Amino acid sequence: MNDFAQAGFDPAASPQVRTLLLTDLCDSTLLVERLGDGPAAELFRAHDRLVLELQQRWRGRLIDRSDGLLLLFERPIDGLGFALDYSRGLRELADRPEVRDRKLALLARAGLHVGEVLTWQNSEAAVQAGAKPLEVEGLAKPLAGRLMTLARPGQILLSATAEPLARRASRELGDRAQNLIWKSHGRWRFKGVPDGQEIFEVGEPGFAPLRAPRGNGGKAWRDIPVWRRPTALAAELFLVAGLATGAWFLTRPTPAIAFNERDWVVVGDLRNLTGDAVLDESLEQAFRISLEQSRYVNVLSDLKVRNTLELMKRKPNTTLDRTTASEIAIRDGARAVILPTVAEVGGRVRVSAEVIDPHTQTTVYAESADGVGAESTLVSIDEVTGELREKLGEAIASIERDSTPLPQVSTDNLDALRAYALGEKKRYEGDMQSAVGYYKQAFELDPNFALAQAAIGRIYIGQRKMSEGKAAMQRALAMREHLTPRETLTLEASLARFGPVTPLLNQWQRLIEMYPDQLAARFGYAQDTWMMTNRYGDVVSHAQASAVPQSPYFAMGNYLEGILELGDEDYERAIAAFKMARRKGYLGAGGSYAYVFEAQRQYDQADKTYAAHGGSNLAEALEDIIFAFTMAVDRGEFTRARALYEKGLPLASKEDPLVVAAPWRFYGLGLDLVQGTLTDEALQREFDWVDAHAKELDALYRGSADFRTALGYLAARANKPALLQKAIDGIGDPAQFKEDPLRVQAYEVLLAERDRLAGREVAAIDRLAPIARKPEALAMVHSAYARALADAGRYQAARDHARWLATHRGRVFVERGVSSLLDPVNIADTTFAELDTAEWSAKIDDDKAAKAAADRFRKAWQAKDLPRATRVRIDAL
């Protein structure tokens, strides 16, 4: 009794609740044997310094130590923080040359428990005799020891008492708390403990085993229900075997997350724990490429993720950790988050990935694959993504069909892959010049890296460098064996834009059929159908499909929908779509939205709407001038339109000469025609330019034929039959247009205008009548048809088509193809149509209609700025 009192032990003292952490350094004897006494002693001194530092950081008290540690903490989160940092510190110690060269691993197993303990201080005499300064006893101590013994090397096990307390406070661990995996290993029984205990594991992906504890039949074993024990299982086996065979054909394993075919996932940022910087971006990009081969799992694009971050008021380079990626997934309707990790474990490189439920942020699945050296990571990624796809419910046959090895469809050069990934990052940031530089570097490092060439081509196309973009895409497609099937189809569709229309639209449809959620294909199909066939309402659904929350066209899809509704002249729906696009954050060039109001002659609202635009990929000053010029022509402000044209000419000359500068000159020709000042010399000058650049133009989607057709139409409108014939002769065989609907229409207009000018009005009417009846007929068809009818003396029918032009103003603002070169003429024609209606109504003695049309014309265009020929016509009325 006196000895107890001297030691500070009070038998009446109450037990205290404390957190106990027991650790064991695995294979420490082997470590000494392999290193030798001297190096081992130095290593253990470094180990002791690590323990002392962590004790102070996590407010722990070291009770005992030998090959392992016994520490006492006030709070479970402190014990867990110590265990995690201890594991990390051991990995750093294992990187010392003497350890690394011998390929030795420094791993510890750990058990964490919270329970009641009794503590007392030993006397100084006892400590000097070898006793510990502080003694700890109680049932909690052996229970923590059982947990530690049960753990695998590198594994941290927690009792059911410690886990919820530590998990609730895990935010105190900082950023890494978001990446921890918490996993239950079910109920276990320990020798000497009457009740079963649920055991949990916590660890960092890539390092923690995340496997069931190894078990110890003598002191710890799984708490298996009676019906699962051997004696019961024997009786159940026959029944289960019979039922299982039938059930396999009727059902398939249901994943622990409610994931269905074509659901979406968010891929978080890869955690690179190897210290090898070349793996930072390269493996994250590789993981995405591998996963995107699936037709079952849809991957939210990087561009869409960055757009969502912007809407969340976060910086574009925000780390996509567990919390942020989960928030994006919830916002964008993704069903799961995938967090990849690469780490070096025991001298091997481990690639691992977790599937996260974004609503609870818990890990549903975790898969990993090991390899030797950094070059093994691509094969490991394919293995991991294949396993994840299967667990998400994809059929094995589908995985095998849609899984080309990563080194084949990207590159086996990690430096090239990193350059490509950096290029992608710069592209998403809008720095296209730097992006192209990285893509070129990637291709130089691996001349078979087709994806890099395709990326260069897309940027050039976006910059309207059509020739360079087409060439880069052709080089990429020539290496199709190094592209995924999805990328091959996408590239073929992009290149098809430089050819006939029918194959292009068929290519988009094939891509959509193969990959229904290839949202770029939905957008591309809707856009190209509008631009190349003059159809609108029947593809609105594709524009809407591209505007789903998971789409990079989330807002642009609605903007395209607005353009299509404008072309269909459903102004109310168009405004609603444009408003939705702006609500989603897309300001766009602004012109099309403003045209909705311009088409209704709501000029103030048009100007106000355009003023809120966000610019386009043209120089902003030129974009503004083009809009102002178009509006000036529409409002009959021709002096102002001329000044704007002259102002824009030098700016347009600085842009692409084929795609920007030449069309701008055609705007000037159109203005000349409207003002009655178009000369043979001006037309001949452009004919010469087209002849000189025919080869370059024919390499583009527009082609020299479009320019010659526009020149021919202008010549016909200016009553210059010789130049019209020159255009027809230059175009050549019309059979080349059999799969280009708009070019067929435009060519037929030229032939009809030739007939009309030659006095063959009936032939012109017969040629245009079948086309004019179609809903996709261009404005120039209706205009030419009305003139042919009037020249034939069929004024009633001519007036009807003039009214069509006057009342279908929305269409002329969005027509493409040849029409886009003739915008000033087509737009002015919707007002000239009122003057035509007035004149032709007078011809049939419908004075009331003539007066109403003349009044509408005067209201639209003020007399002070009218061309002289137009003033003569209105005065004659």
C-alpha cells in the first residue's frame, strides 16, 4: 500500500476517457539486419526525431516504446493526425538512399481506440530503475493492441468508438481531410472481449491498403453470422447453387451507387504523391482519355467543369478535391465523382481511384493497380478504369469492345502527354497561343501523337485559320490507329465541314447514334443543318439537347436555339432562348439576340441588347462595326453605313483574308448595289481576286463557287448580263453541288436571272417555282422569283412573294452560305419589298394596298438618305 502511495497511484481515483494509439514498425528486425547496426541506428535516431516532432504537433504523450509506440491523446482527431503524419514520415524516411537502394519499405500498423483508462506516475526511484514515468491500464489498452495487431502494414484501424469522433472533427486535418477514405470492415471479435466490435479503416488513397484486416485466429476473428458458418453453409450450398444460376441470368450486380447507363461522372484532380512532376497533369489527362472511351459512362468535360467553377465564383484553377468535385457533380447532375491518385508504395508505382457519392462524399469503390516505374502508369490506368466501369454496371463485353490501350490512342511518352495536358489547361484558360505551343511540343516529342495534332487543328479553326486547321486535322486523321473510335468520328465530322453537306450531316448523325451524349455532336449537327441547309425548327431539339447541365455548350446551346427560333421567326421563343443563354452566363457576340428586335423594327431594344454583348472571336472593334453597319443598312441610314464600311475595311484586312476580309469587301459591293452605284470595275476586281485565290478558297468549306455565285447575283441585280454569265461559266459543272442544298438553290437563281434578263421570264418562273415552295428556300430565291413574276406581268403573285420577304425579316438575319456574302442586299430587300408591293399593287389597281405598303416603306426608311433611284420610285407612287 505504501508503494502505491509513493508511486502516485490512488485506488479510489476515477478512470478517465482517453484516446490510445498503438503502432508497430513492421519488420524492424529485418531492417536492422539488411542495413547493418550503424546505418540502422542512424535511421532510428531520425525516427525518434520524427516521433518527438509529431508528439508536440498533435499534443500526444508517449507512454511506451520498443518496436512500436503507445501514445495517449485527449482527442481522437489528435491521435488520427499523429497516425497519418507518422505514416507519411515513414515514407519520407524510406526515401533515404540507404533504405531506397536496398528496396526496403518502412510501414507501420496502427490501432486507435477511445476508452476508459487509469493512469499513475511512477516514483523517481522506479523510473531510474527502468520503469515508465507514466503507467496506463484498463480494457482500452488491450483493445487498441488487438486493433494494431489486426492491421496490415500501412493500415490504420479505428474502433467503432473512435471512428465517429475522429470523422466529425476531420476538418481540423486541413485540406487532406477531403481526400481521406473511411471504410468499414464489418464486425470483429477479440479474445477476452465479450461483444463484437465494428472496425473502420482510414487512410490516404494510394497508400492505405483499404483491404480487410489480415485477421488473427487466436486473438481476433470476423464476427460471422450463424448462417454463414461452415456447418450452416454446407446445408445451404445446394439451395444457393441452384438459385444462383437462374438469378445470374435474371439480374446483374447492382452497384452501391445508383449509377445507370449514360450517367455522368466528374473526374477530380489527380493527387500525385510520387514527387515526380511529370506525372502531375499527364496522368490526369490519361485517366480522362481512358475513361472517355466508354459509351456507358459519360465524363464531364474539363471545359464544362471550369465553366461551373466560374458560376460558383471560384477560380478556374481551383483544385478539384472531394468537396469541390462533389459540389460540381451536384450542380451539373453528375451521379459520381472519381478521384485518381498515383503514389509510390514499396518501390512500386500505384495508380488508384475512388468512386465518390457526391451527396455524402463517401467512398463507394476504390480500385488500384501497381506497376514498376513511371512508364507502367498508363497500363495501370487502363486496368483501374476498366474495373471502375465494371463496378458502375458496364458489361464486360462492352468494356472489352470500347477499351483501346492508352499508349496506342494517346502516347507512351509521359513528357509528351504532360505537354498535351498543359496545352489543354491553357486552352480552357483562353490562352490559345500558349496552348498551340504546348500541343506542338507534344507532337515533337511523339510524332504519332494524333490527339495533339487534332487539338492544334481545332484551335486554328476557332481562330478562323481554316487552311492551317484543316491541314492539322488531316494529319491527325492520317494517324487514326492512334485515336479512339470516338475521337476518330469527331475528327471526321470536323473535316467533313470542308466538303459536301449531305456527308457532313450524315457524319454528325452517326456520331450521335454511336454516342448519344456526345453533346458537341448535337451542337454541331444543329449548327451545320442551319448554316448549310437553311433548316431551323426541325433541329431545335438538338440545340436544346446540347444545353443540358453536363454540356460545355450549356449556355451556347440555348444561344444556338435562339438563332434557330429567329430563323423560324418565332420571336417569343427566340427571346426566351437568348435570355436563358445570358442567364447561364453566355453573352456571345450579341448580334443574333439583337436581330430578334431588329427584325421587328424595335430599334432601341436592338441597340440596348447588343450593348450588353460579350464580344466574339473577331476583333471586338470589327465586330461592333459589322453590327452597326448591318443595322444602318436595315434602317436606311446609307450615309452612315458607307462611313462604317470604310472604317471597318482596314480592320478586316488585318484578319483572315479569305474568311473575314473578302466577305467584308462583298458587304461593300452589296451596299453599292443598294445605293445604285455598283460598277463593272468593282465587280471585275473581285472576279480577278477570286480567280487568283480559287485554290485556297476551294480548300475551305465556303469555296470559290460561293464567291462567284454572289458576284453573279450582284451582277444580275445590277442588270449586267455579261458579268452574270462570267460567274456562271466560272462556277463550272453544277453536278458538284448535288449534295450542297444551298449552293443548288443559289445556282438555280443565277440561271433564272439569266433567263429573266434575256426575256425568258416563264423559264425563270418554272425554274424557281419548285424551290420557292420549300420552307428552306433562301431569301434570294423569293426575291428572284418575285422579279420574274413581275416581268411576266403576274403582279398578284409577284406581290405575294414581295410580302413574304417583307414579313420574314428574321430569316434574312441568320441565313448562311452564299446569303452571308449578300447580307446587305437581303436585309435591304425586306424593306424594298414594301416598295415592290406598293408598285405591283398599283399595277392591279389595288390602291389601298399600294398606299399601305408605301406608308410602311416611308416609315422604315427616311427620304433624306434614300438613294436617288429609290427616291424616283417612291415619288412616282
